[in-house]
Amino acid sequence: MKKILLFMACTALGLGSCTERSRPLEIDPALTADEIAEGRFTPEVMWKMGRLGASRLSPDGSRLVYTITYYDLAENRGATALYLRDMATGEVRRLTDRSSNASAPAWSADGGTLYFLSDRSGTQQVWRMPAEGGKPQQVTGSGDGEGIPDVEGFGVSPDGRRIWWVQTVQVAKRRSGDIHDDLPASKARIYDDLMCRHWNYWDEGAYRHIFVGELTDGIVTGGRDILGPDAAWDAPLAPYFDTAEIAWNHAGNRLAYTCKPLTGTDYAVSTDSDIFVYDCASGETVNICKTGDRTTAPYDRFPGYDKYPVWSPDDRYIAFRSMATPGYEADKERLMLYDCRTACFEELTPSFDYNATDVQWADDRTLWFIAPIEGTHQLCRLTLPAPDATCGTVDPPTVVTAGDHDINAFTMAGGRIVAELTTMRRATEQFEVDPADGTLTQLSDVNGEIYKHIRLGEVQKRWVTTTDGKRMLTWVVLPPDFDPAKKYPTLLFCEGGPQSVVSQGWSYRWNFALMASQGYVVVAPNRRGVPSFGQEWLEQISGDYSGQNIRDYLSAIDDVAREPWCDRDRLGCVGASYGGYSVYFLAGCHQKRFKAFISHCGIFNFESMYGHTEELFFINHDYGGAYWEKDNPTAVRSYANSPHRFVDRWDTPMLIVTGEYDFRIPYTQSLEAFTAARLRGIPSRLVVFEDEAHQVFKPQNSLVWNREFFGWLDRYVKGAE
């Protein structure tokens, strides 16, 4: 199972198997003469773009290491390499070639060494090299890679003496051949409890655990599984396994991490993760969220998600993100502070009506974080009061940056801040941020040569009045060379989540600039249920999937349809996940507004979805409960408004897309919808990717997805009579 899981993790972006050495990719990101002459943004052009990520400033702020991934469509894979920027001169050098993948770069405390993950030895391991370049040296694992577990994340202690890493551990037997060892050829999985599968993999008894070992001359020696070999749960948490949930203190003798130590049904219905602290000297672990004096620590009970611990530079405090409501995965991410001396907790953002994410310390009294604010993501700063023995009062955060952009990540050191920033018209680039006033200065231009030769449309910011008199931010993306005297086919985009913001992000899957470049106006409303407009706006959708947010969608498309340049006779509606549900529901109530629908991995039948999915806490909260709870008015209303109950009203062509490895919204939901559409005699098409899950990642699969997507729209929206 470990190899299956790791293969899926490493190939999610088409990078190829971690267990096979690959020949170097001969990648040429330059556009062809025909592409330059056409000047159009196409799926093929998009896959030539370099994808920048994992930026890390050196401890003194003088250098920036980062990764760029390029893809080869013919090979159906990509390769990730390390790059180094001199912040003073702007000089950039590539440190690794494309014969293997190099990712997750990290600096030694003195700035002289770079650590990173690489699969160059046949399995993914930690490597090190001189920061200015040179021959890499393997840190974890040894030999030719046969039978050596892959490392999925790591962190070197600030003093350089220790390292933590994450790898899978076989804890339980799930295969029939292992349970009935006299029948080795049998092919069955055997379970006594939930969860049988999660996101995109079956539970076969293998879990990700954190190991801690000593570093001797830069090589790991020993290693202890700090969760214990029998722990049937993951740290970091499934399904994302984000190693940012693990952090060394600055002394290098304690490790804070996130864990949800539950199994079976308890795990499936709960979001109760906590922050644990492991002491390297004693080997003891303490759950800080379940300790403390109830009279002096009012937040000593944390029933929801608690994640992402970060230590203050003096190791006195641990800041972390916390959700108050049990079972609610989209609750406000409060910024909490734990005092390691007093065991006192304090909420730092009680009056701040937005999430706090990607939290980092600048010094012992100053925290920086990213917050979603009105359809954008901005950098914020928060200053703590003078230290004392008891919890104090904290002033509200300051929003430092401004503008229609998404700051998705940032790194800070030596008084510098470098942010990874996107817009709907530009993929990720690095910008230096002035800590005083938030001024942004662009550093990188990874895809500058491509942008020179393609035309992209304007993005307009539009405030639409909803049926209940609220103002709703709606992004309108216009085609290149837009002419207001012409009429354009127009698409309503339905966001997934449902609690995810329609912001200034750049997606390589659902790309608004790409849609607009094919001649469509794109209407993307921040309907009820999305973050960045306050908790009341976000929480309204839970228990009301068929209500106000559906009216918000229609308000947005009707408002834009009144423009003279919008062709009201050529409207389409598209969406994925919750957006796919929205497509199914709108298909039964759109009153002939739309000429075509596209639903990707959408929820179709609420009752079967309850039995098909895995994270039951999500449905219990958002539907209001189980379908058998007949005395639960919220649940009864939810199931009464399931899209499958309104198929008799379907009258519009529909494309349905899914992935066989999607266990979040299982592909069976799409099969049900396709069956209903065909039996109703509705023009419809089913596209099933046998090697994808909830999203389509692989290069050639992505091209198929785009060809089917635009082919359907061109036929039934552009070609509508």
C-alpha cells in the first residue's frame, strides 16, 4: 500500500513514479511559430508554462531558493528543479537538472547548506548540497532504493542536530491474502469499521507517521516513530498530508505537530485534531489542547480542527489555527496563542471576521499571516502586547497589502518578505513586499516570454445586488480584444467547496483566462457560502444548499445578461464538486436560461452520497444530518431538495465528467446523473478518467478534459440557434 500511496502522491501532477529514475526531460517552453502568429491562449500553451513554487529566503534574506516545474506533453510527465536568486543582483541560477525531481527546499541555520527532497536515488529521500551549488549528498535512506521507504516531508532542526521526516508505516492488515495467509492469490479488502477509503485511496492499513532522528555529519542516524508503530492514524493529517503541520522549536529539542488520534467511525464524523508537542530528550508527548486549568484557560477544550503550530523565536509561544465548531471543516480559522510557560491560551483575532492562514513570526512580538478579504488574499500583521504572566488583549490585525490579487504564500527573513502572488491573468510570480506599507515589487517573470505572445482579456470587478438586498462581488472575465458592440456567449461559473472563495487565483484546471480566450465571457460570483466576506456570509449556505446561494447564482448571470454585449440566447453553466451539484440543481430550475451544462464530479443524489462518501463530518454539518433523521428539519429539507428529485425538469444538454479514484464525491454520483439524463432523452456525454480523482492533474488527461469541455460548449452554447 505504501508504494501505491506514494505513486499517487508523486504522480498527482504528472511528475512520474518516485520509484523509477527518469531520463532528463528535454523541455522547450517556447511557443511555436503558429502559436505566436495566432496569439491565443490555448490549453497547449498553458501546459508550456513553468509552475513556480516553494520559495524560501535564506536566513539573512540575501538569497531565495525556489522550484519551477516544467512539463513534457509527449512524455506525459514533468520535472521539478531548484533555482537560486541573488536578492541583491537579481541573478538566477538553476541548481539541479531535470533527470530527477527536486522539491521542498530548506536552508540550514547558517545559510550554507540547502536540504531538499529528491528521487534521484530511486526513492524519494532527503538530500543536501552547498547553497551555492555542488554535488548533492543523500541524507536519509541508503543503497539502490529497493525496499527503502520514501520520505514525503522533512524538517532539519535549527541547530542542525536533528531531523524529522514523514514516511508510511504498515499498521494493520486489510488484504485478504495477509489475513488468510493460505490464500495468497485472493483479492479482497476486509474492514470492520469506517473509513474504508479516503479522498483517492483505499485504507490498506498504511499510515503516515513522523520520525525523528539524529544528524551526524549531515547523515541521519537512527530514527524513532514518535506516533508509535501501532498508531492507526496519520500525522500530518489526511487527505492533504501537509508537512507545514509540523514545526521544530528554535532550540531544536521539541517538535510541535498536528494529529487527530481517532480511528474508524469516530474519525469519519470528527474534525477534532489537536496540537501535540514531542520532547526529544524525554521522548514524551503532550497534547496542549487537552491540558490546562479550566478557570484560567477558557480555551482548554478544542473540539474542532486545530492545525499548523509555529513557535515564537524565543520558544515561549506556539501560534496555531483553530476552528471552534466540531465537525465543521470550513469554520473560521481563528489565530490562537499558547503560552508554554503558563499553559494559557488566547484568541488573537476575535474581532477579525476573516480566516488567518500561513502564520509566521517576524520576531517575539509580531506575527504575519494571509487572510482572504473580499475575493482576494492579503498579507496581515499582528502585534502582541508586552509579555506578562497572564493573557492580555491584542489589537486587531493590520491588513498590509491591497489590490486585486491573491498572495498564496510568503517567506520572510533578514527583514525581507517575498510573496507568491497570482491574479486571474497571471500565474504565480514572486513579489517582494515592503513590510512598512505593503508595496509590491515584482521579482520573477517565469512565463514572460509566453505572455508577450498571447492576448488575455480584462477582468472586471462587479457588485451585484442579490434577491435579499445584499451586495455580491462577481468577477467578470472578458475575451481578448473585447468589443462592446458585439455579443458574446457567456458562462456562469459555479464555485466548489462549497466554502471556498472565488478569488484572484490562477488555476491550471479551471482557468478563467483560458475560458475567456476561447471567446466566452465568464461570470464568477462569490455567492453565499464563500469565505472573505465575513462569517455570516459564509455560514448561510450550511443546511441551505438549494436556497439563497442558488438565487445568488441567478442574480449574477441575470445582471450580466442585461449588458448589450451579452448574448442571452447563448448562456452556459459550468462547475465542479459543489459547483457540479449547483449545475445539477440549476438544470432543474433554470427556466431555460442556459443552453448547456457541464458538471465535474458533482453531487447528484444526497441519499446515496451519504453512503458513498467518506468524511461524514462534512455531510453531517452541511446537510444537517443523515437521511434517516426524519425529525431533523434541516436534514429533511436538504434531502427533499436533492438534485435527483428534479430530473423530470431537465431539458438541456449536459456534459458529465468524473474520475474513478474520486472517493470524496464518488464517480457513482456522475453515473447516476448520466443515467438519468440519457433515460430522459437529454443530449449528454460522460467522460470518466480512470487514473484521476476529484481533479484532473495529468498533462494529457488535462488536454482531453479541455477538448471535451470546450467542444461541448462550442457545440451547444456557441452553436446555439
